[in-house]
Amino acid sequence: MGETVPFPKNYEWYKKEAMECFLSGRMEDSIPFFEEAYRLEQDELLNTNYTTALYQIGEYEKAKEIADDKYSFYESEESLALFYTAILIKCHLFLQAEQALLFRKKKYPLTDTSEANWTAVQSLLEEEQAKIELEKQQRIQYLLKESYSLGDKSFAKQSAIMKELEEIPLELFIEAVRPILANPYVNGIVKATAIERLAFEKVQGSFDIYWMKEKRSIQPCTLTSIKKHKIVQEVMFLLSERIEQTNPSLYQAMVKEVSLHFFMLYPFIEEVITSPTEWVGLYQKRYSESNQIEESDYVTNEMNRWMQKVEQELMDLT
């Protein structure tokens, strides 16, 4: 005979299958049955068994989600409070776990057994914090090593590494970005992201940078962010004034391109865009049917050459 097909809402059947797997130690197999049973009936005992199974297989975030459904129940007795605190620790919610330890140790009567249990949870907290700190330091060392060969990687990889570098302590960040800024093969957008943090932190000293095939040096403490740059604000204002109201879709397309160009030109924007009005005029010509630049206009021609150079740099680095 074939297997019995359970009725879709047969809570008892799902619960029975879940507990058979659970009690025999097959936690992974129990999860689908617990999920179906719990969907039909949010029983407190079922909740704790389901949460325990999730905890045992390392699904800590999901375990917390299910336990939170019956939070007051987990607060009702010490063993459940201990378990919930362990879940917080495994979810790396260390501050909440520390607060829970302080509160719950006072809430429940102190016995030799309970003191040993809470001490064990405290040890778990310290071990998990030490583990995370070690992993963090190892990751930082990996990122520092990668910073020296960032130019060998794709733009997507460069961006991903820079995103992580932005989160590390400033002293280590400075160490990492020096070789990045001086590397001719690192994308200008990635370099601009690094410089913006240096500028925000008002970092003192000089940094060598390879910018648009030129060797330069910068002093981050004298720089502002791209968004706050005076020329950037003027260009964005002119774009909005001339185009946004009459052609919103064209405006959005132009803003994306203009923003990319700003990143590529940063931190030497003012050297290139000597006339915000003419710069915006170049974009208007690029998007119009007639995009010829008058040869007699030296300023416009010079900025047009820079715009073409930026476009080529973007093409070369993709």
C-alpha cells in the first residue's frame, strides 16, 4: 500500500511526525513537520520544540523569530529564559543578552543549579563575543592584504571590498587606502569612495593618487564630499532648472551619468568643470540631435575633451 496522505489541516499528524524526528535526534527532518503544525496551531509546547530544533541545526534567526511569538512564555520560567538568552547570543545580539543576564539573574531565585546554568550562559556569551572579534580581525587582515592587489579584480569585487573597508577602524582604513589610491588599475569610483571617507574624517597628511592617468597628491582634510562640492551643487541645480520640469525621464538619465562623472573627476572637479553652465550645456548637446561643439569656444572644447576622457576611463575600467 502507498503512503498515507495527511489531510491538509491534520495538526496532530504533523505534530506526531515532527516529534518522532525530534526525539530520535533527526532535527533537520523535523523542521518541515514542525513548520506545518505550527502554522495550524501556535501551541506553546510545540513552539519550544520547534525553536529547539531550529537552534540545534544552527537556524538561530528563525529560532528567535518563533520564540518571539511566545516571548512572555519564555519569560515565565528560568529554563526557558536561559534558552532564550542563548538564542540571543547565537544571533549576536550581545547587548540584549547582557541585559537579559543582569535582569534574569535577579528575577529568579538563586540556587546552586541556577547559578551554574547562568554561569554557563555567561561563558557562552564571552566565547561567542571572542569568536566574533577573532573573525572580525581575521577579516580585516584579509582586506588589508587585498587592498594591495585591488587593481587585479573586477569593478564589482573592488566595490565590495571597499564597502567592507569603509566599516573598519580609521587607522586601518588609512593603511588600506594608500595603495588603493596609488594603483592605476583601481576604478576611479572606488577611489572616490575612499577619499570621501578620508575627507569626512578630516584626515591630515598627504596621499598619493593615480587620477585619470596622472600622478597627483591630495590632502583629505582640505576636501569636501562630492555632494557638498560647490560646483556639483551648481551643476545639479542647473540640470533641474533646465530639464527636470520639461523632461523628467531625460533628467533622471542625465543625473545618473553626471553623478558617475563626478565620482571619476573627484577630487579635482574644479580643475575640469571651470564653467558649470557650459558643462551642463555639454550634456544637453550630447542628448540632443545636434551635438556639435563650436570650435571657437575654448572653454567648452576643453571641458568636452575632459568629458570624453572620463567616458573612455569608464569604458576602460568596466
